[in-house]
Amino acid sequence: MAYSRLLIRCVAIEKGHTTIALEPEFWEVFDEICRREGKTPSMMISEIEPSRTHGSRASAIRVFTLDYVRAQAGFGIATSTAVSQIAGATFFAAPQGYDKTVSDALRPSGVSPR
């Protein structure tokens, strides 16, 4: 029997509390983004919420997380305006031959890869 890998968290939002189910990998990266931005997950979700035009909160968090990582890595076109509002990110297409990885982008500056 298959089981869900989703982790469910109860999060305080403007209108009370809600539950959000995400894959553990998305929670891990989202929590890191929150730490980097000096915000709680509830604060970050409140900032993401206005950019949600359709779909669930979970989908909006996934898109935001992906866009944030893409911005940090310096590649791709953003689909979320929340990233540029929250992180002040500028989005551009990666130069040809660009090979910075997501791991490189999330590694704190001054820390070399293992």
C-alpha cells in the first residue's frame, strides 16, 4: 500500500490557523528561506498569500520556494512576484554555459563544497 510522504503543519495565518501539507524537501528549503530572510514561516506565508492567484497555499509555497532557489542560483524566469517582493531578487535567463547548481546557490557564502 502506498502512503503519503507529505508532512502536515499547522500554521498561524492572518485569519486564524490552517494546515499545509508539503513534501519534507519543500519544508526543509522553505524553512531555510525563512531563516535567511529573518522571518517565521507564518510571516513568510502571509507575504506569499497576496501573490496567490489560483491553487492552494501549498502550491503557492512550492512555486515561491522554487522561484527563490532559482533566483539564488541565478537562472530561470520567475513565475512568482512574491520572490522579488520578499527577497528583492532580480530574475534573468542564465548565460550560456552557466553551471551553478542549486546546492551552490544555497551554500552560505565563504563555505566551500565538500
